[in-house]
Amino acid sequence: MSDSPDELTPEQRRARGLAKMSEVYGWEVSDGPGKHFATTVDHLFADIWSRPELSVRDRRLLLLGALTAQNLHDVSEIQVSAALRNGELTEEQLREIAIFLCHYTGWAAGTKFDSVVGKVVADEQKKAAAAASPEK
């Protein structure tokens, strides 16, 4: 498949977008209905997230900063979980990001992000423990 979005057929663009979305979130993303979903997959993920100049980790760091600055902590949870699941960032790195963001997005926003990190880490640890324990 070509790297240039202009050279892709609509089917190739959709496949590229779904593959990139699956990579970014760390779970299998299937096709969905509607124009919003189409724009998200065909443009945001097939074109923007697939550009070679920044890694997924780079883009996620930028996104975490933007989400924190806008107090969109519910969306941050999704991104923190994906970063941990994909091995892009550790808990320690995420906590350091929170400290850094306190100084640029405001103490309350950075502190809330740190709380999000704590919640997601605890949730991931519970999932891992449940997966490791034998069924009763």
C-alpha cells in the first residue's frame, strides 16, 4: 500500500485507517457506520495518524497534553490505557507527564490527569490479576 493518501482507493484508505486505529488503541477495531466514523477512520487514522514524521507514541504524548489542557480527562483514560497496553509509556513516565502538565495546563488539570493515570493503572492491574488467576 502506498504511503501517499492521495494514491489510495477508498477501500485501501479504510483498511489503512482501521489498521492504524487498531494499532493506536491496542484492540481490533471493526468497520462502523456513519459519516463521523468514516471521517475518523478515513482521514484521522488513515491520513493523520499514519504520517511518518511522528511515531504513535509522539502523537499520543501530544494528544495527552492537549486533552489535559482542555480538561477532557474521560478521553485521557482511553489514551492512557492504550499507551500502557501498547508499551509506549510506563506508569512512572505517565506520572512524570502529569507533573510536567501541572506547570503548563494548570495545577488542577495536571493533578486530575495524575488521578486518571492512577485509576487506569489500578484497572489494568485488576484485569491482569483476573486474567492470571484460575477460574473458580
